[in-house]
Amino acid sequence: MAIVTQYPAGAPCWFELATTDQAAAKQFYTQLFGWSAEDSPMGPDAYYTMFKLGGRDTAAAYLLGPQEQGVPPHWNIYFSTSDADATIAKVKDSGGSVLAGPFDVMEHGRMAVCSDPGGASFCIWQPKNHFGAGVINEDNTFCWAELATWDAAQAKPFYESVFGWDIKENPAYNSESAGNSAAVSCRWMSNGRGRLRSGDSTSKSATATWPPAWRRISAAPSA
């Protein structure tokens, strides 16, 4: 396994499923990826599910609350930082928004929920006792984070400013397709320090309605 004990600033470090059916999510992901699941109380009638692989943390899940009514199930991606408050200041200065926080998560770390200028949300994580996923880049674990956005030119300077990424266009991912949707896509590659890499993609379609979002991608022995 690719065991991790710390993450550099700006690296994707934690992956958290917000779901409307926590029991079904536990059953699905434990069967799909071979994860084990451990529940910890987090309030009245609420618990936090920690998914593990080989005894190491790999992801988590929680139940969407009444205050999140109407929000669809989604994966939250956390990016590591040594100073959550300083990173929040960069988010604001660079045209992004802070949706929640910063706040301390007990003794585990300090976090905030943010969005980029295009509306894609992400979390920042200043670790204390919990640094993030303990295993990545192996089968059935996180291997890639990708931003789907309508405006890569807008996203590029934002993430370079907030996380210090060095983002370059990779011609290998440029493509065009004709037809009713006439999609044109490109992907920007970010220097993610070794095997920790992120990217963003754009696709313009006359019929597409999906909102900008970060995607969590898992490695698999066979698709």
C-alpha cells in the first residue's frame, strides 16, 4: 500500500461523503472497495463513519442534516494547509467564497468550506491529530482529484493563488467532439508534488446543466 503519514500544503488529503442514506452508503462502499466501516457519535442521532482499508483511514461518510435539505449527495474533497485562516484570506482575496468556518473539529483539525469563483466547493484542512487519508494511490483508494468547471481560465489563477499550484495545460488531454452537443474539453495539470496531483476539466455543451464540482476518483484493479 502507498501509506501516507502527512500531506504537503495544497495536496488533496481527505475525502468525505455527504449522503442521504448512510446505511446504504456503508453497505455499498464496503462491498465495492473492501473497506471496513467504524462509526463514531457526532451528536444526537448522528454518527460519523470512518472507512478503512488495511486498518488505515481512507475516507468517511456522514448524513446530510436538516439544514442541508435539498443538497444532493456528494463527495467533499479536503486540501491540506498549515494555516486555515491564512488560506481563507487567500480564497477571499482571489475571488472565492467561504461557505462555513473556519472552525475546530475537536482535537482532529481546523477546517472551512469554500467555493471557487465558478461555484465549485471544496474544503480546507489544517491537521492536528488527523492528517487525512492514511493510504492512497492503491487499488480501491483515492488516486486523482479533478475539477469539472465551465471556466478553466478563471479557475487556474484562483487555485494557483490559493494553493501555490503550478498549473500547465497538458495537450494530451485536449479533445474536440462534434455532434448535437459539440463539446470542447481541455484539462489542466497541477504540480501536485510527486504522486499527489489535481486537475480541472471544462466541457461546454448546449444541453449540459451540471454545476462545477470537484470529483474524487478511485483506483481500481479493473474497470
